[in-house]
Amino acid sequence: MSIRSAIDQSLTILGVIVIMVTVTLLTEAWTPLFVVMAGALMIGAGAWRLGTRLLPNRRIYVGLRSEVEYFIRLVRRLNSHALAEESEKVENLRVEMKESVDRMVSLAGQSGAPTVIG
């Protein structure tokens, strides 16, 4: 879990606690507390992206997707080596990126294609 995600979730939990404590201390009836709890749960469900977890995106072109993700990792490595002025590694990455593009072309349009990351 990233620090940003942890902060987002912590803020949501703290917000729910603040709301519940305030409603509990300021009212004698339980009805407002239940309404606030239901609203806070909805906020939490949205913040934790519960909808996307319950209804996941069905990917058809899995092979192409994983090759694109591999290419993005190559781009990150390319930038790191370029900043460090490591020209030999940059050239090696250029060759590797061209090979990756060739694999993307061969995987395009193939549903359920196996992952072929070299």
C-alpha cells in the first residue's frame, strides 16, 4: 500500500469517527446516528473504490496489456539511465524497446493471448 492510499484511508476513517462521535454526543436519538453511519459507509465505499473491486474490469487482450505494462517499465528505466548519462544502457534499452514494440504488434487483436515478456 502506498503512503497516499494509507493517508486517504486514514482520513476517511478519521472523518467517520469524527462524524459518529459528534452525532452521538449532540443527539439523544439513535436515528440520526444510523443515517450518518450509512452515509459515512457510502463515503468509505467510494473512497476505497469498492465498486471497482466488486465489479472488476474484464480484460480481453491480456497479452497486449502486459506487454504495454512491460514497455512502460522500460520507459522508466530509460529515463533513469538517461538522467545518469549511461549511454550504453540507453542504447541497450532502445533495442529492448524495439523488440517490445514488435511483440505488441504481434499481440494486437489477440484475445487471451499468453504473456510473452522477454
